[in-house]
Amino acid sequence: MTTQSVTSTSGTGAPVALRYALMPVDNGFGIAVATVAAMLDNDAGSARARILAYGEQIPYGAAPVLVADTTLYGVNMLEQTLLRWGSLPRPWLVWVADAPTRPVQDARFLVRALEGRLAGVAKLPYLPVLRAVKGPDEALEYKDVRTAAEKLRRTMEGK
């Protein structure tokens, strides 16, 4: 993994730098990952946050964001990713709840052990509406998803 210089522009013509480069730890692209990208982008037309393709370089100046679900498999994939991380900036973890219960104990302990290698951990609650929407734009029409998005941005932006 390396970084590369990228400058994006929004539809208004004003320069906008990519702020978040998302990477699913299991190389999967599901509704949860797409919704996290839309939440962090905050209607900027993918100028603030976008999902990187497998093997794509992290754009210079963008904060790397690893997205994992709360399963033990997801956390093990997170650990494998961090073992290969190298000298890149420490990534954020967006830990997406895959069920309306707490993560299993082994997953919680492993994330706690890995926190020193992360810039921070942002937890996204279980959002049952994600099972019934066609895409992230439709998901963001729901109040609970918008509330989770605001909390996610506040957590990651330190506000």
C-alpha cells in the first residue's frame, strides 16, 4: 500500500481534497460499505470519501479508513490487514454492527488489542433498514441512518 497525490473537484468547480479513502477489510463491497462511504462523503459527490479498488493506492492526504463488520471473521481480516500495513498513516476503523447484539467477546478483545495500531475506532450501530434498500442514497433518507452518519462524522472529525 502506497500513497498517491490526487486533487478532486466538486460540481461547483471549487477544489475539494479527498478526505477519506475507504477500504473494506474483506475486499467485499456491500451495502454497509457503500453506506459508510456515503455517510462520510456527506453529499459531496464522492469528493470527500470514496471506496478504493483492491490494490489501489491511498491518495495523498486522505485518511485511510478500514471498514469491518463485528464478526470474528471481520476482525481477523482487520488484524491481517494491519499486519501488512507498513509505514502508512494509522487508519481509522469503522466497525459496522452486523446484528442488533454486542459483538462476540473474542472480536471485542481483538479490536481492543489492535487499537494501538489505529487512529481511532468509530462504531456504527446495527441499521436494519440496510437490508431493505437498493442503495446508500435510499438508506440516507431514513432518520436513524442520518443520525448514525452525523455521529460517525463527529467521531472521526473530532467535533
